[in-house]
Amino acid sequence: MRSDDIHTAQRSGDLDRPVTKSMCYGARGKCPSCGKGRLFYRYLKIAEQCDSCGEELHHHRADDAPPYFTIFIVGHVIIPLALAVERIWRPDMMLHMLVWIPLALALTLLLLPVVKGSVVGLQWSLRMHGFEYAASRRFKQNSTGSSNIEPV
Ligand SMILES: [Zn+2]
């Protein structure tokens, strides 16, 4: 995006992509742009585009970040709880395994889409990867009024 394009985009509000709002929409499984369309078409599969506003969502490169952050969060929840229970009640090791393993699995499966949606929302907000190209392409279409798609 050229600097005069950026200034024009700032005036038109095209650069307005609040990080927190986009990440919250993504965490709820909604499109980071409009907050209405679905972000996922299956459990962890990101939709090609928003079914409400048409925003291209396939540009994300979440890769290993969601599992990494999910493991980080689950570990910081489960391990202190397990240590506290061990210190207070000293239950049998089998009881530990029966409680903490299913709890860790359930928490992981619940958090993975939330974290992945947040990461995709962050990438969309910061125009990372292909989101930059999609935004500049849409901006050019809006500013020229043409429907031609030109790479920037
Ligand atoms: Zn949308």
C-alpha cells in the first residue's frame, strides 16, 4: 500500500481494525471483520470467506500458534490445581489420573477453537500474511470503483 493510499484509507476508515475487538470476534467463532458470519466451517477449519460480509478468511497462517498457546494455558491451569490437590488431600495417583487427564483433554478441546479464532482475528487486524493483500485489493476496488483485481 502506497503512502497516499494509506492516508486515503485512514480518512475512509479502512485502516480501522481494532485488535481487541477482532480477537474477541474470532474467539467467539465469528468473522473478525463483521462479527456476524461464521469463522469456522468445521471444528478447527477456517471458512474460505465470511458468509455474512464476504471477507476473505483463508489468508490466515495460524499454524502452530493455537496449539502452543492452548498447551500453555491448560498447563498453567491444570498443574497448579493438581499440585494443590496433592498437597492438601494427597489422593491416590490413580485418582489424579482419572481427574486431571480428562480435564486437561476437555479444556484443550474447548480452548483450541477459541485460541485459534483469536489468532486469526489478530492476524486479520494486523493485516498479516494475505490479509494485507486482500485489504489493499478491496481498497483499490472501492477507490477506483472498478471490479478489476490487480496485485499490489
Ligand atoms: Zn464477516
